Amino acid sequence: MPGTVLLLAASPVGRGRLVDAAGVLPVLAAVAPAVLSGADTANVVELADPLEPQAVLTRLRAAAAAPGPLTVYLTGQLHLDRRQHRPHLALARTTAATVRYTALPWHWIREELRLRSAADTALVVDLHADTEAWKHITEHGLDCGPYTAVYGRVAPPARRGLAEPAYMKTVATLLRSGHRPPLGALHEQALGRIPEETRGNLLLAHAGGWTAPAGGTAPAAPAGPAVPLGAGPAGGVPGAAATGLPAPGFPVPGLSVPEPPAPWGPAADRSGDSLADRPGESPGRQPADPDPDPDPHAAISAAVRGGLHQEADGLAARYEEAAVRAHGAGSEQALHWREVRADLAMFAGDPVRSCRAWLAVAEARLAAGQPADAPAVEAAVDRAHHQWGRVEDPARARELGLALARLRLTVPGRRRGALENVQRQLGRLQAAP
């Protein structure tokens, strides 16, 4: 199966630039796609100093949805936004004052890769952090999601001048030999060639995606009804195992080919902004007893690919029930499976059920005390908004639109104009005969 490679190099234009990120792309581009991927063949997408975070998100989402192994080579610099103090990857237009709106939130990367397996998903990173981001990462770690392998380094700000992405250039040089060793071995080889350049850096080499703070330990993955996923990443450390339940989140990957961003608003009048998502599929057959597969998400993914949407939802429902019994209805484990079922409704071509499920997830997270600007809350409302835009029945669209509008008053999200979009579309629906 072909692999997918995303080459992303980004840093601000002007005085805020800490590293010449794009300078590594010619070296990476000289490596054969199959070697970059570790697969027989691969599709390569290159993003050099992109301007808009939404454009990067669209490419990342498409890469995450593609079947087969995914490797993301990411070079750039990290900053904290002033409001929430969360890590962001700076883009070309980013300044210290505009991080929240012009940089790519790091948790977007984590969430797009949430339901991919570590067996076929890896991040190779060469990151430089400004002073505030460096302090944050060394104290709190860098969360890449529980099932994404991550290798590389985070460097503190250079004392003077523009830093070089020495780690990524060394990785690219090693790969130009035509052979991609296991990623753990590749990482060690690269570090062995540049010991001076990486002294004092935070070095990343994890089969799972949590990067512990310096001197700390990674927290255990949340317990749940799901049994452990398989061994560590392809090309990673042999025998390394990821365990526990994946973080709550986004669609099971590899189920369909991503489509261009679809508009907000009811299908009868789509004149608003857009959120990217993936197309649904036709209804399937009756559910059967779940197969005790070591990765329930793999069984669900296989069922959807085979058009067995009811079977996939039935399997997810059983895990949701088990999570509720073990941890409670408002637990992260139970909410995870509710989110999986919301995505399964989307894949089955049922936007009403998907929208309703995402609204319920958002309400449940808010009721559990999560803030309105928490990433998981914003993501749930955004996905409800997008699925609402696919509802064709005017009565259902009005019903769900009213609920969405109430929720948007509390959770406006990061996209400007989201509430106004709902109100405008609702007005048109209510004015229609």
C-alpha cells in the first residue's frame, strides 16, 4: 500500500524568524519518496513557509485520512499564544502578537492524528522554541497524541543569529543513501553525527506520542475497554508497544479519500465559510458480535471500508457501554467512543445523527467542567457545525441549527464569524416556505 509523506517547513518572515526552516526542503526533496516513507511507493506533499493555518490543516487532514503509512517531517519553531499559553507552530505571517490567529496550534496536529495507529504514523521533528515555549515544553512536555511515534529534537532559542535545522538536514543526508533504517536507529545515527548541535536539546524518541518534560516521566495512557494496540511504529524501536485507549477525537483514518473543504450551513444554501471533512458512505448491514481484535479501531475501520456501517456502529456502541460501566458516562473513555460513533454516522452518510452526536459530546464536555476554549470542546462544535451544513431536510436543519446557535454563544471557536454564519443560515431557513 502506498505511503504518504508530508514535508512541512515553516518559520516567520522578518525579525521573528529563529530558524531557516525552509532551507532543509531541498535536501529532503532529493530523497526518493519510497525512502522518505519506508513503503514501496509514496505520495509526497511539500509545504514551504505556508501562510494560513487552515491551509496547513487541510493538507494535514488529507494526509491523516490516507490509507497506508504516514510520515510527517516537520521543521520550524514553537511559540505560545498569549491567551491560553499553548504551543503553536509559527507560520510565515506569525508575530509575537498574532500567534493565536496566524500560527498552527500544536494540538491541531495531535488531534488530526488521534485515531491513527503508531504502527503506521510517525512525526520526525526539528523544532526551535522561543524562550517562553522552551520553558513550557521543558516543564510540561510536548503532547503529540498517544499513538503517534515521534523522533527528533526541540532546541532552545539560539544565543545569536539564525539557527540551522541541523538535525533534519542530517536525517535527510542519511536517507539520501537510499535506505531508511528503523526510525529509532535513524534518530540515533543523526544524533551521533551532530553531538555539539544537539547538546542541551530536548531529544524525542518515543513509540507513543507523549514527550515527557525534561527529567519527568510520561503519564500512562488512559485505561479503557480497548485492549493495547500493536507493536511500535513501522521503522521504530522493535518491540516498543503502545497501550491503553486512544485519546478522544477524529475520524478513523483510511476509510475514505478526503474531499475539498465543504461549506458551513444547510445544504440548501451553503454560502458560509468552510470546514474540511470526509464524505459519508451508504448504510450497511446488521451488527455482529465484535471480534476480539487487539485494536478495536482496526476492526471498526475494516467494517466501514466494507460498507458494514451498522456493524461498525454496533461494535463502537459496545465499547462505549463498557466504558460507561467502568468509568462513568462523563469519562474521557466514554466520550471517546461517543466521538467515534459521531464520525461513524458521518461515514454512513447520516449528517443528522452525526451532528446530533457531536452537539451532545460538546454539551457533555462543558457539563463536565471543560472550558469553552478547550480543544476537544471546540473540535466537537466545529464538527457539529460542519455536519449541520450537510442536512438537507429543512425541519431537521432548523431544529439542529437552533441547538447549534445556542452552543455557539458559549463556544464561538477559533474561526471568526461562526455564530453569525449559523444565525444567517437559520434566518434563511425560517424565512423559507
